[in-house]
Amino acid sequence: MAAMRDGAPTAPARIVILVDNGVNGDSRVQKTAKSAADAGWDVILLGRSPNGQPQSWQLGEAQVRLLPMPTPLLKRRHEFRRRWFAGPLAYPPTGVAAMRQQEVRAWQTDLRVRRAQLTSAGGSPLASRTLRVQELAAKAMRKWVSFRHWQLTQAQRQRKTLRTPPDRAYTWLQQRLRGDRAWRKLEPALWDYELAYGPTVDELAPDLIYANDFRMVGVGARAKIRAAAKGRKVKLIWDVHEYLPGVKPRADNARWMAANRAHEHEYARHADAVITVSERLAEFLKRDHALPELPSVVLNTPHAADALGAATGGGPDIRSACGLGPDVPLVVYSGAAAAHRGMGVMVEAMPRLPGVHVAFVVNAPTGPYLTSLKARAKELGAADRLHVLPYVAPAEVVGFLSTATAGVIPIHHWLNHEIQLITKFFEYSHARLPILVSDVETMAATVRETGQGEVFRVDDVDEYVRAVEAVLADPERYRKAYASMNLAAWTWEEQAKVQDGIYHRLAPEGRRPDLPPQDGTAGTEQLTRV
């Protein structure tokens, strides 16, 4: 509903939402944009184009724009230079090595053809000896070219992860000299985000900037600073999905964590409101960035309508997608596919769970990790019981999963896994699935308290088999636990009220849509009766 000033309608405040991905697959960002627009705000969601071409579409009343983002700063200066000490005879990193290798191959191929012609024509001994000299020269040249190429790749490999003593010394020196500003030297690729998003943010002249995660907080803060210099007040909201120090370290870049933590710390102070996904993470953020108040918690929960849709049926479902009857045991993992998500234990246990089918609903069904899991299932003689499926639309997830026998969360012990209830936990819960979860702190404690599933030790096949067998023996026992749980609190409608309250607190007076009813009763009774 439009805001009113002196009885006349005025345009609602504009919220520009920033995310460092292509929007599709990011359910939290999509729900944030759509619910804000449905509440009457003027919402534009900016993401990164996956193909380098501008894209746009409507997400309800919200506008989505994907921006091209060139990444020339991903390559570092040393990647363009020769390493005279590590590889004094190496080719320069200009592509000339590949050219020289191809030239030598072509030379040797030509000599082989000439040798065949000489043999067929019965050439003279002098011609044969001359050709032999050229063959030996070509062979020696190939070894020389290969050696120089080997020196090039060795030098590049040494610098690739930035862990050599000089690299470590450079990182240490930049941190001591520049403090939070060190990221400019340690991870200059962060400027690629600024150069791609910044001009568009300025052009849109938002009243509120909603920055998702650690890369976008810098983009949002700098836009806020530029607006203030022009006399415009812009408020910055920072939504922290993960605790940056708890992210799995990158093996290919020893500077990545230090640089991104410095970047986050430099700009966190510019946030007028901070949102995150758990109370523990809120406490960490307040401590690390000396925030004036504890961040608000917004869980990444399904829409109430999606949960109701799961109960009424009619949409696509996982059991049909796998071609299985209603009595076939089916355990499902839904989410990103990666080794630290622990999916391997589900495959390793298949020979000990005869008749039990496993489904992976993942973002990369044909990626290398899933390919390795399928190969392993084949080695174990269980390939016919492993089903790999792509993501479905966010609104369909709960209904799609609801026909499985149980939902599995086998994730490993990383800090971000320990301190929150992750998205799939809520999706499984609304699907009324018994949950099999590894012994990560928060989710394991919740499952033990509610009785909605079983807990097993991370990567422990024996423990996982025990948990699956317990659920299969009496699945209704675990499903009944949901009857006494207030699942209405785990709906996006409830979470969006927190966000909307922040928008109203920060938006300019006279530019605020009318607040919707706050009692939260609409739809709640239906949901709790499902």
C-alpha cells in the first residue's frame, strides 16, 4: 500500500537488495525481495549474471536485475611475470609455451612424413643421414621445450596457493601496515564487485540498501558513503548468512580468509541494522564488530503456503520422480553437493541397508562430486537404488520432499554447521519427515529435544545405519512429534515481520507503507492443524 503524506499518496521507500550470485537457487534472497515488495516497498534485487549478459525479470512485485561482472582482478600480478629465481629458464606466462610445444610437434610430424616418403622412394644415404640429423634436432628441441614448460608450471604451482615464504611475509606485512585496509592488496578481486554493482546502486538512488553477506557489505557501505557526500541519507542493512571465520578455508588461496575478514570488518561499522540466521551467530557478530546492538535473527524458513501445499498434495513429488511405490523406503538429502556435506556416508551404508533407496536433490547433479558418488554406488552394487535429481523451485521443495521416508543432514563439523538450524532442517520439518542428522551441535540438540528424528556421529557408517533402521522400524513415531511443535513459527511470514519492522524503523518518514496486521493469526491455525 502506498505511503500517505498530508492525505496524498507518496512513493514508498526504495530498497535495493545486493547479492553476489545469480539469484536463482538462493531461496533466502528471493523470499526477502518478494516479501518486501508484497509489503508495499519499492524493491530492486541486484545479482551477478552467470553468463556475462544483463538479465532481468519480475519476482512478484520485485524487479530482479543481473549485472555483468568482468573479473580481471582475479589474476594477480605475479601470474603475468616470469619467476627468474624459481624458474630461470621457464617460458614467460604469455601462452608462448603452448605455441612452442605445438610447433615442435608439427616439426616432428613433418619429419615423419618425409621419412615415409624417403623410404618409399628409396632415397640416397646422404638424404637419409641429413633427415636423421633433423630428427635428432627435433627430438632435442622437444626435450628443451618440455623442460622450459615444466619450469613454468612448477613456478606457477609454487605460487598458486600463495603459501611460499615470500607470500606469507607479504601477507603479514600488509596486515601490519594497513590493518582492515589490507584486503586491497591481498584480495583485489573484491573491487570487481564494486565496479560491477556500484554505479547501478548509485543510479537507483535507494533509501535502504540490503547487503547480503560479506562481499556485498562493502558495496553497500561505499554506496552509502557516496550518497552522504551528495547530501542523501541512505540506510544500510547487512544480512549475514554465514559466520566468515567459520567458513571452510580455501585451499587455493591462503590470503582469502584474512583479506575477506579485513574487508568485512572495515565496512561492518557502516551497517544501520544487522540481520543473521541464529542467536549464536548474532552474538559472534556483535563481539567481532563491536556492534551497538545484537543483530536480529531471521531464519530461512519455507512459506506457510508451501507447507500447506505439501499437506494437500497435487504438485511434483520425489517418490514419483524416482519411480518408486509408496512402500519403498526412501531417504533423501536435499541441498548443495560437496564432500564436507557428508553425503558419502549415505552411499557407503547402502549395502547394509538392502531395499533402501537414496535420493540426492542437488544443485549440480552432473558435477564431479556426484559423479564420484555414483561411481562408488556402482562399485558397491547399489547403483540401481541411488537417484540423483536437480533442484526444484523453492515453492515446491517442501511438497516435493514430503513423500520421502526420511530426510538426512549428514554435514561435517564446521563452525557454521554447529551454530544454526540450516534451511533443509526447516524444509524437512514442514514436510513432516523424520530427520537423520549428524551430531552437529544445534541441530542434534533440537532433534533430541523434539523427538523428530535420530542423531548419528559424523561419517560413522555404523551409527548412520543404526539411525536409519530406527526410523524405518517406526517412522510414524517420529512424524507424530510434529503434532506438538509450533511449526507456524518456522514460516517465512513470521520471519518477514522482523525484516519489515527494520525497514519501517530505517525508512524516511512519509515513505513507509502501512504495516500489515502483526498478530500473525492469518493462516496459522490451518498450518498447525495439518
